[in-house]
Amino acid sequence: MFRRTFWFTTGVAAGVWATTKVNRKLKKLTPESLAATAANKALETGQRLKDRAVGFALDVRDNMAQREAELADALGIQENPELPAPRRYTAVENSDNHSNPKYIEAPMYSYNRNEDH
């Protein structure tokens, strides 16, 4: 009698376990679940590619700066990191004297093409 009860209980437990396993697998195979899984994988892949691209760009920039320094040393070029100030004045002819132009401050224009004018 105990033997039959044991095997009956074992069979019921195995049936419940198998049914639960099959139901979980079926839920994973629904279109919504598959779409969500694909979207998550795409986001993860995109993030990995972005991280690699950023790392590659930083490596290229570092190697470029190192090579420029090597070339500057080999050619004896003095590096001056300070650039000259941008020119902010335009020449306007003086109506009185054409040989002596008067300088006025040029207006600053935005170079953003998407900006509303």
C-alpha cells in the first residue's frame, strides 16, 4: 500500500512539474514574448557595438596624438596648442577717404543650419 502511494505521489509530482515546464515554454513562444526577447537582444547588441566603437575611437585618437608627437619631434616642429583669436572685424570703406578704411565689429552669426531665422 505504501509503495502504491509513493509511486502515485511521485507520478503526480512529475506531472505537475512537466505541466509547469511546458506552460512556461509555451508562454516564451508567444509572439509578444518573442518580440520582447528580440528587442532586448537587439538593444544589448547595439550597446555592445557602441561600447566597442567608442573604445576604438578613443584608441585611434590616442594613437593619432602619439604619432603626431613623434612626427613633430622628428621634424623639429614646435607645438603651439594656442590658436590665434578669430578675426571679428571687417573692413568698411570710409566714404570720406577710400584709402583709409574704418573697421567695425562684425556681427556674430550662428552657424546652426537647423536654427530658426
